Amino acid sequence: MKIVGICRFSLVGRGDWRETRKRSLAEVRAMASDRASMLFAPERMEARLATFEHLTLASLQAQTDPDFTFLVLASDLMPQDYKDRLQALCAQLPQVVLRYFPVTPVPAAQKSAFNELGIVFADTLQFRLDDDDCICADYIEVMRRHTRGLMNAPDPFVASLTGVMLSSLTGPLAGVYDWPVPYYSAGAAMRHPTDGIYQRGHFGMSRWFLSLTIPRGMALVTHNSTNDTTLPAPGQIERGEMSRMTPEQVEKAQERYFPFLTETGKRIAGLTEAAAPVA
């Protein structure tokens, strides 16, 4: 059984972003210059390199089961100085493989990398993780333990932890929230004989395939003005889908699931302020 994570690091191409998801490849290519200008804006890149280093990579380095591969899909339109910095970060972890692509759909980039590396879809549990999120320290261990028995079954399956710690960093609802939801993008996993995980919307995965939800663990998701979704979404708090965490709850969750976070990591994730005692 092989476990492979896939991360889109400012990859220019059609994916599940709102701006590109319903456009043809030709339309996406025509938009490439504008898309690249947005993705590689200095303020955004500095923020994404920081979260990638202090959240995403920190969580991978801390895994209790180090037997996995993490594939980073990036754009060859990225300015060279950012390429150099991204390469230096990825080189710190032996599990990380960085590849650059021209304007291309995310699934095509993933399949190209899988073919190059000799990764067989049918033998692989794939998971997705963005460059501004992180997984709990025992994610790989827990996923392997719970899904190993399904790997030889003929049918595809999907798997997910059921906890999200959402840190909304900007806007009127800024704060840290407990969001008990399966199949959020951070850590959503799939085993499929031919398809990549980005060929399905993460929230819809359980409607397509046999679904395994694991009632433990947590992902830390950060959200700010550079994301193309709004979180918390209108009505989510009122409907009780998520609840604002107290300073004590924030500190307890961080210590249990994300003990690898440095002071810099906690600050970037918005946890330092959220865990501070209320005056």
C-alpha cells in the first residue's frame, strides 16, 4: 500500500477553483497571464510560502508514519526566485517531490507525475492538501490503519477524518472554529484504479464511492482574502455547522493534533491570538 499526497502550489491550469472549473482548456490558457499575475503577486506568494513551510511541510515532517510521498504540482510560469525558494523548502523533506508544469489541468499534471514516478493508481491511497493547510501528526498512520483492508477490494473508495479546525484570518467573522465535517479538502483521500483525486469535488466524493469516515483526527485549515471561497459561509454558524472555539479549546486542540507548530506557525495560523486568555 502506497500513500501519496498531492498539493497544487499556485499551479496555473483548470482545477476546482471557481474561476476555471467550467472553462475549456483553451479558455484557461487564454487566461493564463492574468491568472499568473494573481497567483504570483508578491504579497500572496510570501504568504503561501510561509504557510507551506510552517504549516503544510511542518505537519508532514512530524508524521508518526513517515512512509508516504508528497507530490507538489507547481507552474513553470512561476518567477525564478520563487521557484528557488520553493525548491529549497521541498528539499528539506525526503518524501516531497516537486514538479513544474505548463498550463495544464490538475488531473493531467498529477497523472504525468504518477507515470514518471511509477506510481500505480490502483495501489495508492491519494490525499489532497493545500499549501495553506496542515494535517494532524498521526494522519498517515491513522489512514493506513483504517484503509489497509480496503486496498485489495475491486471497487474505489474514499476516506476522511471528520474534524476541521478552521482559522478564518480576515473579515467580520475572523476567529477559530470547530467544524465537524467530513471530506473537506484538507486530507480528503481516495483510492481509485484510474482517476486522480482532483477529478472529483471533495464534498461530493462520498456520493460517488464507498465512503469511510474516521471519527477522530483533525485538519487545520487557514482561510484569508486570497482564497476563492468564503468561510465561514453565510448561515453556517447560525445553523450550528461550526462553532467558535474558546481559547482553552484552541490550545487543547493544538497540543493534541498539531504539537509540531512553532510559535511562528501558530502565529501564521491565527492560533496565538485565538488561544490568548480573554481579558
